[in-house]
Amino acid sequence: MIVIKVGGNELDNESFLRGFAQAVAALPEAPVIVHGGGRGTTMLMERFGLEARFVEGLRVTDAQTLELAVMGMVGQASMRLVQALVNAGVPALGLSGVDAGLVTAEPVTVAGGDLGAVGQPVAVASERLLALLNAGFVPCLAPISRGRDGALLNVNADAVAQAVAAALDAERLLFLTNVAAVTIDGQTVRILTPAEIDEAIQSGEISGGMIPKTRAAVAALQAGVRHALITDLAGLTAISQGHEAGTIISKEMTF
């Protein structure tokens, strides 16, 4: 079982979407896909005169931002992704964490400031995702999720991907980004351990949007996922052809 998280920024690129869909179609087994909203949500905010703010890589989400995040992720990004996959012959099904109660979340706060309606996943209805997979569908999840009180929460897509991978006991969690691998001190890193990730975050060598990705990767390992991988579209294409690519997050230095 493989879970793929694809960044929202990449979903604005038609060439990327075609390549991604072709790579997914070539995989030996159907994945579960989790996607973000990225640039599309930010552009909607700019159109409405709102400034996007991030704390530790997480989007600060007030009521109006949440409404636009739903539009950007559940609407625009989901449709673009599903359209590309279906055009490539992949039976993709666009969903959010709210649909069928797939992902339950709770509000989260960080030391760097108030995040608003931002959540972290606490439960995944894995049996419902498995039912979709067994029925021949490829679930594509937008990370908007439902709180225990029924309210909508904007959940980081990396965290949703980690929770889904853990709930499904996935062998691999793949974070698809616009970089081929993680770099530290200007050097591409082939394998990273959780301890090395903590050190790199503390030193600032891992920063911005790479923080939630690497933290989600570590959490996935702790939850039983065999390994996580951070790579780009070329890396995914290589993986679909049986090769390895990108940066592997593993408990051990050898792989």
C-alpha cells in the first residue's frame, strides 16, 4: 500500500498534472492520494484582499480564509487533480476528510501564534477508504476535515497523509514536492533518520513547508509505516518504473 501526498502548488501546472496522472496509472497498485490547495488557495485570498500567513509551515485560518480554503482545495484543486487522473484512465474519486467522516480532526495551536481553524487529524475511517480501494477507486482526499464538534477545520495535507498512511498500515508514504530531494548544507541527502530531521529543523537547515513534511514522515514511521519518501515528479516516475529516488526517511541509516 502506498499513500501519495501531492502539493497544491503543483496542481496549477497542466504538464505536471499529466505527468503525475501517467505515473500513478503506471504504479503496480492503486494508491490513496492526499492533496493540498497551495497556490490556488493563496490566489483566491489575494483576489479577496486577504494576506496569506503561515506559522511553522501551517496556514493561519480565520473564518473567511477557511471558506476560501474549502473553495480552493475541495473545489478547484480536487477537480483539476481528478480530471487529470480520469483522463489517464485512473478511476479517481474526489473527496475531502469530511466525506463519510473519513478524517476527524481537533484544533491545534503552536508556540509561534494562533492558527485559527486549523486542525490535526485524530482518527481516520480506514475501513471506508479500503472499501473504496476494493471497489476499484483511487481516493483523492482534500485535507479539509471535520472536528469532533462538527465544525470544519483546515488540516495540513502532510498531516492527513501521515494519518491515512498509518491507519491503512501503508508500506510507503510518498511526499511529492517541487524538489527532487531534501538538501542540507547544499547537499542532497539520500537517507534521513528522525534524529537527523530534528537536528536539521533546530538548526534551520530544514525550514518552511519542509518542516510539516519531515515531521509527518517521522510520525508515520512511529505509527508503523515502513518508510517515507520525499521526491518530485521525476522521482515518482522512476518509482513507477521500479527504481528509487528522492530522500528516504527511515529509522535506520541503511536501506
